[in-house]
Amino acid sequence: MQPSSSRDMRILMVLNSFFSILTARNAAIEQLLQHITLYHSLSTGIIDELHDCFQQVILPRNKHLVTEGKTCRHLYFLEKGALRGSYNLEGKEVTHWFAFAPDFVTSFHSFITQEPAVESIQSIEGCILWTISKDKLTALMNRYHEIERIVRIAYEGYYIRLEDRFVNAQFKTAAERYQQLLTQTPHILERVPLGHVASYLGISQETLSRIRSKR
Amino acid sequence: MQPSSSRDMRILMVLNSFFSILTARNAAIEQLLQHITLYHSLSTGIIDELHDCFQQVILPRNKHLVTEGKTCRHLYFLEKGALRGSYNLEGKEVTHWFAFAPDFVTSFHSFITQEPAVESIQSIEGCILWTISKDKLTALMNRYHEIERIVRIAYEGYYIRLEDRFVNAQFKTAAERYQQLLTQTPHILERVPLGHVASYLGISQETLSRIRSKR
DNA sequence: GTTATTTTTTGACAATTGTCAAAAAGAAGC
DNA sequence: GCTTCTTTTTGACAATTGTCAAAAAATAAC
């Protein structure tokens, strides 16, 4: 038995986990920064501010991030994992979107209007998120034209994405929508149970099952 | 016969029409400015710039503003009249939105990405519009944080509007969608032929007719 | 490996909505 | 007024999709 070695070992483990948290933290916010850079370059002053404004959130599987009826005061960056936004429609819970890392997520209607959310957001995998309050984001946008621009550009992208889904929902048949899912976002099928995919496509689970069996 | 009086008359008429154009022009851009103010207040320097950047367009009834396949390089403010955005879906032309003055209009996908438009925009009434090119708008956004902000806020509003329509298209029945049209946007029925309203609601004209007759 | 639990598929039938064709109603031109 | 053109409604039938119930398959728990 070697007490000192055992003690060293424990210290090392503690230090190790400490550093891994730190480095994980840094690596993580780096991912957020890198994602933002896709929209627009960032000046160094702003990078420091962003470090201060975003906080990490760990969300286990099948937990609520946003609950129907409560006002959503935060924007989230999904670094790892997957989420779904769902509606309560006459007692039935329907999925209307999925988010996969890396992406920004919130209950947009509630976040924008600051009215109670009509949708819920819950994790379908264990998630790592970074969150910023609406107040802080607004302050950042007031102070930095650059941030306002990033948010504007982000909205453009989210608008187009939504428009595409609207046109599909309105004018395409169930089979066509499934076909498009297969070609454009096949990863959804690999990470989400079919029941959720069905309501995401706006059809019943049985119909989706039959569409799938026909080829 | 009184030549001088007649000449005076002619001069007066010319002057009159000149002034009426000017005042009409001013009144019109005032409407645009006032509409923008709903999003955010404007400082005086910017107001002058906006006068220079926007140009008036008169569009008679049933004319194209944006044509499928051409890239849309302009944003429009609809001061008077009504427009519809339509898709060519396997030979059939379907309406996916209406715009009524006052509102901003463009083929968003094309305007944002600068790819060829998949939709057309045409007037369903005689229209007065004010147009600004994407280049000029970008320049304005670069120069004025304020303009960037207005655009960002505008996108928020348009996003919410679209989200609402998406949820309806995806999760509500034809009758429910018609009912919502009746309560939320009844003016559409008064200004648009039923065939267009039907595809706007994502149903056939015959089905819409039957829904209407049932109450 | 066996047992529970969850997810997916299948069958039978009903409801909704679409399609095609024709009639009726309304608006516009003369 | 009458005629022409457009818009809206109606009828008959087909196609699509939903609902309920049960079986089969897959996954998780022990």
C-alpha cells in the first residue's frame, strides 16, 4: 500500500477534472464564437464581452428547456445534443421543429414578444448549451453595431429556413415531404423516434410508417 | 377671348400639377417614414438619406413586380394597393402570401441569397411602391447602426408572422384555417378572388367553397 | 437470456380533401 | 337590355390521410 501515491493520485484526479472543466469551458465557448463567425467576423473587444455574457447550461435527456406558458427570456446556443420544439394541440403533443448542434435556439415568438410561450422545448439527447438573457443581448446590440448585424443576418437565415418548411407544409404531399427529409436532413431520422418525425412532417405516425414501407 | 388669362391659366395648371406631384411625393415618402418609425425612431440625418435612396414605382393591376427565375435585387415598400406572391407548382400557380399597404415586400429568399427567385410577385390592385436596391440598403446598414436595427426588428416581426402561418398550415384543418382568416384577416376576403384565397389557405377552391356554404 | 417497455408496423374503416365536369351566379362590355 | 367573360358553387367520385386497435419488432431492464 502506498498512501502518498494514492493521495497524489486523488489530487491529480481533482486537478485533472478541474482543468478538464476549464478547458472544456474554453473549447466550448470557442465553438460558439466560431459559429458566430460564420455570420460575421468579430473584433477582439467583443469576444471578451461574449465570454462574460454567455453561461453554460448542461441539460440531461428528456428535460424541458422552455415550458409552455412561461415567458422565454433567453437565447441559447446548442453546442452539443439535440432539442425539439413541441406544441400542445388539443391534448396531443406535436413536434414542429428539431435543433441539432451547433445552432441557436429559443422559443422565438416568446423571446421576441416577451409573451408566454405557446411551445415547449425539450432535449431529445443530453445537451450542452450556452445561454444569454434577452436583456444582455439587447444591451450588446445597443453597444455594438456588429452584434446587431450578426443578429440581423441570423434572422435572415432563420427566415429562409422557415419559409422553406412553410412551402413544404402547405403545398407538398406527405410522401414528398418525407422524400425531402431523406435527401436534405437524413440525420433527423437517425437521431429522433419516428413518432416525432411524423408530427414534424405534419402527418400521423401510421401514415409515415406506410410511406416508408413503400420503397 | 383673353389670351393673357388663358396663358396664366396654363401656367397655373402646370405649376399646380408640379406641386401636386411634389406634395404627393412628399406625402408618400412620409408614409414610408412613418411606417419605419413603428419599428424605431429616426434621426434627421437618416431621413434625408432615405429620401435619396427610395424611388417611387407605379404598378398597374395584374402586373409582375418580381418574376420567377430572375434575381430580386430590390426591397419594396407598398404604400397603396395589394400584391400576391405565387409559386409555380407543377404547372399550377399557387398563392402563398398577400401583402396589403402599408407593408414591406420582396421575394425574401431571392433578396437575401441573391439567387433566382422561385416565386413571382404580382399586383392584384393598382399599386404605389417605393423601392430601394439591396446594395443601397446594405450601404445604409453599414453606415447607420439605426438602419441595421430597424431591419433586424422588421425581420423579427416577419419571422413571427411566418411562424404563425406555418403552424396553421401544418397542424390545423382547412375549416380552422378559414375560420382564423375570418377573424384575423377578414380584409383579404374583400379584396382577393376566392381562388387565390384557397391556395393561400392551402386548399382547393372547391373545398373552400364548401366550407363557406356550411355556415 | 428472459422479461418489460417502448417503438414501429399492419389492418380495417372513416373522415377529409382533391379532381374533373358542369351549372349557377356575378361582373363587365356593348 | 342582352351577351360575354369570369368567378363561384355543386355533384359525383377518387385519392389521401387519419383513427383506433392489435400485432410485431426493437430496445432497455434485470
